[in-house]
Amino acid sequence: MPSAAGEPSAAAPAQPAPPAASTDASGPVILTANEPVWIQVYERSGSTLFQGELTSGQTYQVPATASAPLLRTGKPEALSVKVG
């Protein structure tokens, strides 16, 4: 849940995913909410691509033009991330 300043009240570090069988990391990056979750997707340069709450089942596709995108959330367990 965002605080009055628009930042999450508790940002938990994302846990690394186990290595996938394929090493191909190309293709779209799609974030899917498994339950309501606040996320911020931003570029290293500081520009925000998306900030808001996803409802259960809602998805967000990171633009292919994003440069070094980063993800911030308070509930990483509420997200599924698919690459390619």
C-alpha cells in the first residue's frame, strides 16, 4: 500500500527465481498479479513506467523499449513474472 509520499510502506527485496531450463531471456516481460498488489516499474534513469495496484489476474507488460527496468513491490509473493 503506498504511503502519503507515494512510496510503498514496506518494500521487500525480491527473491531470485530458480534457474530456468532455458537460458533465453528474450521476449516480453509480463507481470501477473496472483492477488491485489502494488507495484512500481521504473528505469534505472529514474523514469517511472508504471506505478499502481494490480488486481488479482491483472497483467502488466513491460515495454520492449524499457532501458534496464526495475521492479519495486511490497508483496513479491503476489506476483508471477514471465519472460519470453
